[in-house]
Amino acid sequence: MQVVRFGIIGCGLMGREFASAVARWCHLPDMDVRPEIVAICNRSEKAFPWFVDNFASIRQSTTDYKELLANPEVDAVYCAVPHNLHQQFYCDIIIAGKHMMGEKPFGIDKAANDAILDCIKAHPGIFVRCSSEFPFIPAMQRLCNMIEQGEFGEIIEVNTGFVHSSDMDTSKPINWKRMIKFNGEYGCMGDLGMHACHVPFRAGWMPKNVRAILSNLVPERPDGKGEMVPCETWDNATLLCECINPLDGKPFPWTMKTQRIAPGEKDSWYMDFIGMKKCARFNSKNTNSIEILDYTNGEEQAWQVIDMGHETAFKSITGGIFEFGFSDSILQMWAAYLYELTHGKPIKKFAACVTPEETALSHKLFTAALESQKTKTTVKTDE
Ligand SMILES: NC(=O)c1ccc[n+]([C@@H]2O[C@H](COP(=O)([O-])OP(=O)(O)OC[C@H]3O[C@@H](n4cnc5c(N)ncnc54)[C@H](O)[C@@H]3O)[C@@H](O)[C@H]2O)c1
């Protein structure tokens, strides 16, 4: 069993999810590689006890990420820090010769993303990917197989999105994800957009242009100290893109919604693929179901609902009929990262992490969406 020794930079929400996946690596009996956490870095030391109490392998805890990068024991880094730090931290990690899993949006804006991609190009021996866990849900893996086999026929339309209601409560205090300085001009698109783009980009559905309508529904929030402060980030974004299907060269509409204020939606990630031969839809509200409509001329149009179990891309010890959850998708995503790092290619086209080139496509799209909102016009994304 090969061991890849990891450092974590950013021990918040996502840093802990990674650590928890490492702790139950024994769920994946066929893996010939495993991660070990040897070093952690966080701005505040308050995050350290949970990690060191649960992971005896951690030998370095520091508040200075450059100390972690100087540690020769660290082979790879998971970096999960606010967006304003992505460019500096990601480039320093790559220059230090460590493999990296970064977080979306992979740079606070297009200029930062361009700089990260230039750095990656200058260090070809370093394996770099961006996280996105939802496509690893078994129902989505099945739907992705259908894309790969061209089962939809001519595509009529695609709708994807990630919508939640965390910001419905207008009394919720502001945090870094609601401040342009830390989260970026993209607002909800930077936070949620990569999740809605990963599968379409992997399918090769490239947007040619976009018309975007962005909303700032709650322009002020409490600062947690008794005052109200401006909340300038976009809460909701609806994008209408013209895409080209590489299989037949024909255009089709792709709508993408990223919303933080979506009444009734706790945390819903969805994909609808509507084709001339077949249609399929998935919503993480019903994580273990996929709906498929298989149409034959002259026959009834009937949606089938298929229950999925634990049919994962990377074999798991969990019984085949048992339900799948969020932390399972994180575990599968990390299996994909380590598999590709050590085997040189993904186990399957759609069981793979986001590539740096795919993050660059998302930045082109979101930058064009900002321009579209400003000019109230359709903006090209393929130049
Ligand atoms: N893949 C997903 O589903 C998903 C979900 C949520 C967030 N994210 C992404 O993960 C990243 C982090 O988000 P989060 O929700 O974990 O945020 P978080 O605020 O919970 O954690 C960020 C951590 O970074 C630390 N940090 C800040 N500045 C630092 C510095 N200078 N040096 C070291 N540590 C520093 C903070 O102390 C904090 O613990 C973001 O890019 C976000 O977009 C991804």
C-alpha cells in the first residue's frame, strides 16, 4: 500500500471533511494507495485540538503555511482557505513541489486563476486538481454513463444548479463568504458555480455565450456586533448559455442556477438532461434516485424512478443496497484524487476531480456573466 503524506492548509469546514474521509479509508478495500495527514496549518490554533486528538499521525501544527511547505515529510497538500488567498497559497504550494487538491473557485477572479494555471504549466511534475464531490453520487455516476454512451441523442436542453436557502434568514450575520474582499465579485457563482459546471464541462458542453441575471437580494447584514454592514455579493445567479454538443455539433440551451436564497431548498444540487431519445434528472434532495424517460416513437412518455444503492466508482465495504450520503461523496472524490495521482489517469471519465483547465472554463463563464449583468446583453465566452 502506497502512502501519500498530506498537509492540510485551512482547517475549517472542508479541512475537517477531508480528515474524516482519511479516518475511514478502510471503507475502500480495493485502493492501493492511502492518505496520511502529517501536518496541519490554520490561521487560528483553535482548530488544532480536534485534528491532533483524532489523528496520531500529525507531527506538525502551525499557523504559518510556509512552515508546512518547508516540511519535507509533506508530499501533497489539501488547501481549503478563503478565495482571496487561493492565488498566493496555491502557487506557493506548487512551487514548493507539493501535489495539490485546491478548492473552488480556484482563484478569486479570472486574473488569479490565470496566474495559478501559469504556475501549474511551469511545474508539470506536480499533480493539481480542484474538488467537486457531487458527481460521485452513484445516481449521478449512472447518469454520467448515459452521457458517455450518447444515450440522450440530440440534446434539447440541459439545466443544472446548486440552490440553497442558507441566506433566507436576513438576520444571519455576515461572514467572509458574503464579502467581496474575501469571496470575490462572482458572489454565489464563485461559491456554488463549479459544482454546477463540473459535469457539463466534462461532457464537453462548452458555452459559446451567456446571458446572466444576478440578484443582490439582501444588501445589508448584521456584523455580529450590533451594527448593519453592506453585503455586496450576488445572492442568486441565473445563467442562460448557448452550448454546442461535440457529438453532433448542434447548439442547445444550458441554464445554470446558483442561489443562496432559494425558498424551500435546503441544499439542492440538480442536473436535468433532456434529449430526443432519452431524458434523465437527478436532484440531491433524493440522493438515491434517478429519473429516466426512455422515449420510443408512438409510445407513452413515462418517467421511470430508479432507486440506486451504493454502486460507487471506487468499491466500498458498504452493502450494495445501502444509501449514499454527502460524506460518502467526499470519500469517493478523494479516492479519485489519489487514484489519478498514483495511476496517471482517472478510473473513469466522470469519476475524476475537476482539472485546472476546467476551472479556467468556469472563470471565463463567470467573468462573462458579470459583464452580461452589467451590460444587460449576451456576452461571448469562447474568445
Ligand atoms: N467542495 C465543497 O463542497 C465546498 C464546500 C464549502 C466550501 N468549499 C471551499 O473550501 C474553501 C474553504 O471553505 P470552508 O467552507 O472550509 O471555509 P472555513 O471558513 O470553514 O475554513 C477556512 C479556514 O481557512 C483558515 N485560514 C484563513 N486564513 C488562513 C491563513 N492565512 N493561513 C491558514 N489558514 C487560514 C481559517 O482559519 C479557516 O479555518 C473555499 O475555497 C470554499 O469555496 C468547498
